[in-house]
Amino acid sequence: MDNFKLAVYKLIAGEHELAKFEAWIYSSKELEAILNAEEYLAIISLDYSQDSSLYEAEKVLTKYIDTGKYHEWYISRVLQKIVDRPADVYKYIDRCYDLYCNGFAFLNDLGLNYGLKIRVPPSNYSADSWCELTSVEQIQLIDSFYPDVAEEAKKVINWFCDR
């Protein structure tokens, strides 16, 4: 993947730190070649000390990417986190529920069987939300998902690879 697409994907995903994104804007040679003169001037003229500058940059830059490819990239990253199981894996499992609700119906198993249980823990737990669970219960809930949730995530990742 080229630097331009990766930078725009990270911008949309909210993964860019303002200072790093600003440095990329000023150092990117490909940006000037991709954008027309008016858009390039608009991008380099933004006040990157303002958080709103990321939104303004996104409005210009997203015209130059395939949003389907972005969603594939983003979902694959979320699913790989589930497979890798970092300490904050609950966020990625929960994100599957949001993605399912936002129209990615192929994530129904991950969204409904796992993500929704992060959002609303089963009745055998002491609380009605993830934040209210004890740390022991949080670990128990996540442990109850594995290895099945990782296998389902791998299955969906493979769908992307098989296309």
C-alpha cells in the first residue's frame, strides 16, 4: 500500500496524531502530485493546531481513495487485533458490533455473539455494562470467547484474502 493511501486510511480511522499528520502533509511529495493546485493549497494552509483541521483534510483527501478498500483495510485491522488478543481486545470485539450495526452484515457472528456481549454482558455477570464488570469478570468474559472469536475473525480475514 502506498504512503498516500495509508495516511488517508489512518486519518479516517482516527489513528493520526495531529503533529505526525501535519509533518506528513508538508513532507509528502506524492500529495502535491495527486491533488490539484487548489486542493493542495487548501491542505497545506490548514491550521493544524486545531483539531478541526483533520476533518477538513479528510474532506479533501477522501475523494482520492476507494472507500470500499478503506473499509476492507479497517475491518481487517480490527479483526487482526482480535486474533492477536492485546490487553484491550474488548474494544475491537465491541467494534465488531458497531460495524455490524453500521451495515456490515457479514460481521453478524462477531457483532452479535461477541461484540454485543461486551456491550451488554450476559445475565450471569454482576453488571449491565463492560465498564461496571469487575476486572476478574472482564477477563472471564473475554476468556469465554476464545478461541472461537479468533477463529471467526480469521475466517472473515480470509474472505478478504480470497477475493
